[in-house]
Amino acid sequence: MSDRWSELARQARLVQRSANREEMPFGFAEAVMRRVAQSTREKAIEAWVPLLRPALGLAFATAFLCVLLQVRQQNDAPANLLVETETLIQLAVLE
């Protein structure tokens, strides 16, 4: 039983030594700092442009669909909207 514990302890020591020796590749820190220095922007709004473009496109498409559906629904609206609403509520409550 002690042989297994000794082997386990030896393997644990080896793993700890190898974990401590892992370092960044040569020149990695300098490359990261160069890229950070190059990516600085004068205006803060420029950082948001890549995010705002798709968001504005999606908002425009959603608004267009809402207007289109509203116009389509107004054309198909029943003569008496109050009676239609009351009928729908009764169907929802009774079923």
C-alpha cells in the first residue's frame, strides 16, 4: 500500500514542477502589447460601430415588419372590433 502512495506522491511532484515551468512563448507579450497599442482609438464611439451596425439593421427590419403587419391587420379588421375582442376573451376564459 505504501508503494502506491509513494508513486502517487512522486507523480504529483512531477506535475507541479512541470506546471511551474510553463511560460509564454518567446515574444508573445510583446506581440500582444503591439496589437493593443495599434488598436487604440481616438473616439470611444468607434469601438461600438461593429456592434451598432447589425443592431440597427435588425431594429430597422423589425420596425418594417411591425408596420407591415399593422397595415395588413387594419385591412383585415372586423367591422366591430369590440365584439370581436369580447368573443376572443370569452373563448379564452371558457376553454
